[in-house]
Amino acid sequence: MGHTKDFFKIKKGWSLQKDEIFDRYLVPYIAKILKTRRPLVIIDCFAGKGRFDDGHTGSPIIIANHIRSVLANDNQNKDIRGLFIERNYTKELETNLRGYENCEVLPGTFEENIGKILALNSRCNLFLYIDPYGIKCLDFQQFERIKAKNFSSLEMLLNFNSFGFLREGCRLLKLNYESLFSDDQSGDEYELDEANTKERMNNIAHGEYWQSIIDDYKNDKIGMFRAEELFLNEYVKQIKNLFTYVVNIPIRLESGNIPKYRLIFGSNHQEGMILMADSMSRIWNELKNIQRCGQKVLFECEFPDSSIQPGFDLKEGILNVLKEHKKSLPLQELLVKLFEKYGIAFSKKEYEGKMKEMEGNQIIIDREPAYTEGGRKATALDYRKYKITVSVKC
Ligand SMILES: C[S@@+](CC[C@H](N)C(=O)[O-])C[C@H]1O[C@@H](n2cnc3c(N)ncnc32)[C@H](O)[C@@H]1O
């Protein structure tokens, strides 16, 4: 197990990827959200130093650079700012953010700064980047309080150490957790907290469900792989009380292993969800190809596609989702359901390409209006231009 004190020495593995995903997503997100003509506040809730000791940029500098480029461009809406909450490295963070406009460091813990978040004008669009070391600071109630403020829009990207939660759960429920996790070579930065309690874990999980999952594991009813999956399904149900649309991406450090992390994205807007899932899918595939070509070893993680088994037929996958929803769905909603079910295994373009192949055969696609302005039959799958419904062909 790694030590949190070494976290900022070298930026490696999963830290590189998650920030890259976040960085690339911010471009379309910021462009789109500023068009609402409302203020945008991006909050890095566990910000860190801003820069790693090896020179790599951390999430605060990534956010600050996006803010800088909005301010430098001729955007109509420049009402964008970043808030950076950090408990331990406030001084380093302030130094690293020097010269960046509209960026403010908020010293202290996430919990201590909730009041400042709640004091923001509810006209704001809010984006929360939540990247803690472990799980112990993720009291669910804080998310509920933010949600209750009814910001103009609220989106969240959470790096959730599900494996760390189960490890801590096993310890508290007095399982022989040391041997269970002894093969853990992940180099996770995980803060053990002897003062932790079951009640605190209930607050993090937003329920007691995790205890019966660990009991089932203890009684050999399920393996750890299944335990992680069940736990995550329940946790995502809780997150669904906060966000209408949730996509969760299991991150395995080695192929076939139990996911160590889950990258969880929540949004209340179909468009926000499609934008994030599509951009994550494209970025992940690009990174994978770069690595495959041996140009650069960016990560040692396995592609996150838990629901996709070898031989998976995407046509069947699309039909199954339609059948689960009365055999017919508006295109935008269908895309959201596909991302929710299959994670980021496929991009929007891949889904749309497959639907075009299926059109007239397995599915019917209705467009309204049915003709283009030039009088030709509409064929595009553009839900911004047409009202599009996709149905299973009887
Ligand atoms: C995983 S690091 C964040 C890394 C950062 N996202 C990056 O890319 O550079 C987590 C950070 O949260 C800080 N931290 C720990 N507990 C905290 C809390 N309760 N509230 C706010 N920050 C906390 C740690 O000092 C550490 O800098």
C-alpha cells in the first residue's frame, strides 16, 4: 500500500489518466455550459498541490488553464471561476496558482468548506471534481446539501475507491482483511483510520447495505469480485438520488482483477451525460491505441467494460435496451441508457453508426420533420435538429 505522503512525488498510473480524461472533457463542457449565459464555478474539492514534484500538472492547474483560456478568448460569457479546497498543501497550491485569475484556494477540509459552496448564488452552474485519497471524507450528506441548493446545473466527477471502502468495511466487521488484501500491489494511497466506525461508513455509503454484502462474503456466499459489484450497484443507486443520469466506470489495474476504483459521473442533463460519456469513451480508446503502438506508456489499467463479454453483439445490446423500455425511446434518451448500461465501451459515433446499419432491418427510426429544408428525406441522427424516435421493428 502506498503512503499518501508520497502521492505528489511522481504522477503515475491512474492519476495520469483520470486527470487526462477530466482535462479533455472540460473543453466541450465549458464551451457548452457558458452558452447558458450563467456563471460557471468549477470546484476541485480535494485539490492537492497543483503540481506534482516531477513537474506534472495536477487537477488545479488543469482547471486554471481552462479558465485562463476562456478569459483570454473572445467568449461572450467569461463568468467562470475555480475554487480549490485543500487541507494539507494550501501553501504549495497558492504558490502554484499564482498568476491565474479567477482561481481561489479555500484552505481546510471539504466538509469545512461546504458553507462556502452553499453560499454561492444558485444561478451558478456547478461542477464538482472529487478526487480524495480514500473514502473517509465522502460523507454523503454533504452531497445532499449541495444538491438541495438547486444550482442552475450540477455535475460531478467522483473518483471512488470502492475497493478501499470494502477493505475498510472488512476491517471494521472484523474480517481477516490483512490476508484478503495482501496481494494488493496497486500502490493505492489509502489512509487507514483507526478511529473509523461503522456509523461513519454508513454515512459514506448512505445506508447499511454494505454490511450485509460483506457478511455474504464472509459466509462464502459470494466472492470479492461480486461483493464489489453489488456494493457499487447499491452506491450508484444512492448517487441516483442526486443525479438523474449516472455513468460509472470500473477501473482495473490489471485485466480480470476486481476494480480498484470507480469513476462515477453524475449529471441531471441528458446532454451533459452524453458529452461526458462520449468524451471519456473516445479519450480512453485513444490512450489505449497510443499505448498499444508503444509510443508512450500512459497507464497500466484495464479497459473498463464490465458488462461487455467477449462476443458481445452491439446490435443485440441496442435492441435489449429498447426492449427494456417499451421497445421505443427518443434517440437522446436511448444514448443515455446505453451509456448507463455499457459504460464507456462505445462512443456516441459507434452507437449511431450501428443504429444506421440496423435502420429498416431491426429498428425503425422516425424523424420529425421527416424532410430536410431542401426537401430531401432526412437521414441524419441529429437530435438537435430533429425529434427522433427509435423503435424495435415488429
Ligand atoms: C488524491 S489527492 C488530489 C490530487 C489532485 N486531484 C491532482 O490531480 O493533483 C487528494 C488531496 O486531498 C487532500 N485532502 C485530504 N483530506 C481532505 C479533506 N478532508 N478535505 C480537502 N482536502 C483533503 C490531500 O491533502 C490531497 O492533497
